[in-house]
Amino acid sequence: MSKQITSAFGEAKYPHLNQPDTEFNSEGLYQVKLLVSKEDAQKDIKIIDDVIKEQLIIEGKKQPNKTDKFKRAPLPCTPTL
């Protein structure tokens, strides 16, 4: 996916944009948790779900004889508001 997507406006919680967060990773991670209302997040959640579905279809075509489910990582979005 090469197009740029802008997420909903929200409040940054624990941003690590200038210096990496090294608390749990010695190499450091640049990250930010974005707090948005549940209603505002629906568009972004749909985009994430669509990308996951697209990738599952691609992987299914690569491995047509695979009968067990693909392993899935935890979703990057957790509705909290």
C-alpha cells in the first residue's frame, strides 16, 4: 500500500517522536498512542480491517492448500473512549 493515510485528530499520549522509547526495547521505538473518540476512530478502523482482509486474500492465494487459520497479530487499535 503506497498511498498516504492521515488518521483522525486526537490527543497524543506518551509520544516518543524526538527520542525513542527504550523502556522495553534497547534499540528504541518511535511511537505515539493516539486517543480519539470511538466515532472518530471508525474510519481508521475500517481502513485497518480492509488492509488485513486484503493481505489475507493475498496470502490465501499464495498458499491455496493451507487449511488452518493464518496467525494474526493483535490489532493496532483498541477502543478505549
